[in-house]
Amino acid sequence: MKLEIVVPDGQVDAIVELIELNAGTGDPGDGKIFVAAVERGVRIRTGQRGTEAILPDEDDWAEGDPPPWIKKPSSGPTGGR
């Protein structure tokens, strides 16, 4: 399986931690996370560009907490595992 996510620079660390918490089993084959810069983004439906194109708008997500299937990072020494 391949998962690609584009987020604003300020959210990269938090998103990487969320993926580790939710995808990690501790077994070989859990996968790898690569972080790369994105030059440009365009939301085809609206023509929005840049950060506006990747952030959710009212048609994408309701305001508030992330969906319930996403665990929030823990500040504990084991990173929530």
C-alpha cells in the first residue's frame, strides 16, 4: 500500500508522528515515511493554489478534532505506544 499526504510545513512533524502511532506494529514491514517538498499545488475544482489548495475547506471536513480513527500523539516517553 502507498499513502501520499501533502500538509503545510508547520504540520509535518505532527503528521509524521500520527502516522507512526497509527501504522506501526513493531513488526518488519511496517513501512517507511519520506518527507519531501512540494513545489506547487492546485485544487482543480476551485482553482485554489498553494496552501489554500491543500488545506480542507468547508466542503472537505467539518471544523474540530480529527476523525476518531486518528490517535493523537502522546507526550509520554514511549510516544504513545
